[in-house]
Amino acid sequence: MSADPPLVLVVEDEPDLADLYATWLRDNYRVRVAYGGREALDELDDEVDVALLDRRMPDLSGDEALEAIRERGVDCRVAMVTAVEPDYDIVEMGFDDYLVKPVSREALKETIENLLLRDTYDEGIQELFSLASKKALLESEKDAVSLENNEEYQELTERVAELRNDLDETLGQLGDDDDFAAMYRDIGQTASNEDVSSE
């Protein structure tokens, strides 16, 4: 990232809502607005740090736009900001976070800050954050029996556990004062809270 404020691309086909999000964010970030999926791809370049994508858009859905972003190899974090309730299809999607509308100014800003912070971590930690947020999202939306019987969720849970174990091994080689160790303790705390809430 450059010395300029981070650049956020707001993608929303409801102009009033898109403009509202942009107004909320302009104090802290540079903002571009796209009023549809195709326009979003026109606005997308390596300057974009975070993209906020609606899922339901008439010209090109947020899911399709997300796929195109990942295929282009643009190195930005993506949050879905949508009225679509999450289902098991999210496991395979390449987003970093998922917000269900209506979204408050505080939730939007906090999500962007978290995504920008994640961008400073290595790929393994970024993947852990992304998968852990999908796991928590599904656990908040689905009942325990449904989760237990869903193969995608079980694979997701196994992958999260694998990543945590890998990071545990890395942590064993680091001192307590290390920034990485401190950050990982925060992940561990979040993970424990998720595990407790899912029981």
C-alpha cells in the first residue's frame, strides 16, 4: 500500500445506498463507486485495497464479479455486503468477509479496517481469517444438525484446524514479544469464542 489513504471500491446497484456508503467512508479512505458489476470491473485496478461487493446486481452478479477479480489476480481484500443470507455455497467463494444488510457505518468501517490489517499478514494467516469468518458465519445461520450433516462445512472445519495447527508450530519458534505471536493470540481468542458459541 502507498502513503495515500487506502482505496475502497464500493460496488452497489442501488445508487442511494452506494452513495451513502461512499459518504461514510470518504473521511478515512479514497473511494471509488461502481453502480454495477461490469462497471466494478472497469474501475478495478492494482490501486484498489478493499472492494465491497453486493451479490445481487442485474448486469453482473457480485459472485461473478468476485470470480473475475480473483481470476485477474488483483491483490485486494473483498467483503460481500448483501441482503443475501449466507448458505453453504459461501465455502467455495473467494471473499474475505461477509456482511448482511442492513449495515451500519461502524460495521462497514470496522470490516474495512480488519481487512486492511489482514493484508499485512502472510497468506496462511489471511486464509485462516477468511475461513474462520466463513465458519462463524455459517454457525450463526445454521443449526447444529445441519452443520454436522454438511460435507462442505466439515471440510471447512478440518481446513481451519489444519491452519491453526500449522500456525501453532510456527508460534512455537517465536518469542512472546513478537508481533505475530500477539496477533495470533487474538485469533486464538476469537476462535475460542466461536467454538464456545457453536456448542
